[in-house]
Amino acid sequence: MCLLFFGGFTTGKSLDVNEFKAYAKSVDEISTPQEYNIIALGEVTHGNKEFQQLKLEVFKKLVEEHRVHSFALEGDFGGCEEVNQYIHGGEGTLKEIVQKIGFQIYKTEEMMQLIEYMREYNDDAEEEQLNFYGFDMQRIRYSFDALKKECVAEGVDLSFLDNFIIDGQWNQNYSYEEKKDLLMKLKKTLELKEFNGDLIHFVDVLLQNIEVLHRKDTDGSLLRDQYMAENVSWILQKEQQRGNDCIFISGHNEHVAKWGSYDSMGKLLSNQYRYYVIGTNFYKTRCNLPEGNHKRTIQTFYSHDPLAKTAKLAGFKMCWIDFSSLEEGTEIERHADAYTYMGTLGESYSIMNRFLPPSYRMFQPPTTLYDSMIYVSNASPTKIIE
């Protein structure tokens, strides 16, 4: 019964093709209202070229039409600061820089192209330059390195943190309480010396990492979304101080979505800011996924999404649907408002994905989660750069 509920192994039903064509637009035609503080782009998988390419396509459009000057990624906070230094003329190669974002999924040609665009833009910019941020806290190496470098330069004694982190990992000789107490001691020292918020936030990110690792299963996942929302809020406030009232962020669909029943990053941000989110989905994906032992595999899945299937039948390789444009009573509007099958693949794979459609699909109303969606008919796998 569970398999049938999640659509089984078929490709699903479709809607009226002509009606769909009347609302479908190209990605070049994406328009978002000017009054939003945060514009988010989701990716239904981490292992497809098209969803990584969309980051650059949508960001370019926002830079040109909305004067957005910052890009924030579901990537390591400290590692993305290394990227930010690079796009402002820092040393290194593109291949070296993408390695620092903290996750294998970003070691791709598509991410290199995004970073290269930002560096070239800044090289030519006469006024406001672009900035690159990360809002995840699952890695600690680069955040700690940046913190240590700045503290040493400012004459802050960090001898009490000797051997605190070894090879980018917490020293296991320190307990959860000891790690937290030492970082809180450092944070208090920095606050008393009135250091800038950037330096103190590196401490906050390290504290976030400790807390997430300390929690188990669902609690850790919920806390991670909460902390990502806090980090995005910090990024927005930093950009607003520079005179920029809107930022662009990108992460997995499940994080950026405005869930009704789950306190995702997107839901938390939408409760606090003027938040616009573009979701993505595939009709068919050949997705690059990890399968253990540092190996990856290419696996094929169908989302069973009637909107994605209709996009395929209508002849679109990729198209955008603005849910606010759908006329009441139309078939497409009814399906967008109703519980609908959609794909969802993270950075994991097991043999159970072949037998359990619920492991790579969700059943939610698209308009509850997103303001609009981009549909890709045939998503192709990324190639990881070693």
C-alpha cells in the first residue's frame, strides 16, 4: 500500500498540455517582486548539472535586474569565506577554491563557473562588488583557521585552544561541555574587546557545530535548519549594513521550502522576512550519488510529478511556472494547490532507493512549499572533480 501511495514505479499521470503551455515560461523570463529581502532557489537533488547551472543563471538575472550583490550557499561558512576572498582577488585556482566549500557535491565545473563569474564581475565592477557566503555549520576547519588567524593578528591569546582541533576535526579528548565552555570563554573575550561581528560569528558557527553533533537524528536536523536560518539572517543584516536589502540563497529544496508542518530554514525565514522561494523538480533524473567507500554511482529515478511530466510532454527541456499566475479553477492550479508527488534526493544512496519510492519522493502541495517552480525534463549527472 505504501508503494502505491507514493506512485509505485510508474512515471505518473499528466495534465492538459495546451493549458500547461499557456503558463510555462523560460528561465530567462523569471521575475520576482522587488520588495523581497531573500530570494531562494532550491535544488531537488545535489547530483545534477542542471540544478547547479541554475544557480548561476538565476543569480545573474538577479544581479542585473534586482541589484542583488550576494550569493549564499548551503556550504561551509568558513570555506565559503575562502571563496569570498578569492572572488575579491585572492590567490589560488578555481579547482583549489571549490575544494574548500566543504562538500563533494560542489567540486564541479558548474560551481567553478559560478565562482569565475563572480570574480570577473568584481574585477570589472566600478561600484558595489559581489560577495559569496556559506550558511552551513557542518565543517569546522576553515572557520577555526580564519578565527585563529584574525585573533593572532589582533593579539588575542589562543594558547588555551592548542590541539583543540586536529586535522580539521575536534580533538576527541575534549568533552561536549569542555568544547562549549572554551568557545564561550573566547566569545566573551572577543565581545569585551569589542571585536567586529564577523570574527565573533566564526565562534558562533563553531558552537553551532558542537550543538548539532551533540543532538541525535531528527533533533539534529531540525537544529541544523534553525542555525542555517540564523546564519542567513546574519548574512542579510550584514548586506543591509552595506546598503543591499536583498540577498540570493541556494540550498536543497527541503531546506528552502516553506513547509506547513516542518520548521525548515525556509519556513523560519519566511516567518521573519519577505521571502520568495523557487523550487525545482525533474521528470527523470540520472543522479550522481554517493554509495559508500568514497565511490559514487549514477542512478535513474522518476519524480511521478504530473506537472513535471506535462512539461516533458509539452516539449520543454526546462521551464518555469509562477504559481501566482495560475487562474483559479484551471487543472494546473488545482494540482499545484493539491498534494502532489515530487522528487527529493539528498547526498545519499542505498539499495532501498530501488525498491521504495518514498525514499526519493515526497507528497506535498507545491504552492505550500514554493512561490514558483522550475521543471527539468531530463536531469543529467554532475561530474565530481577530484
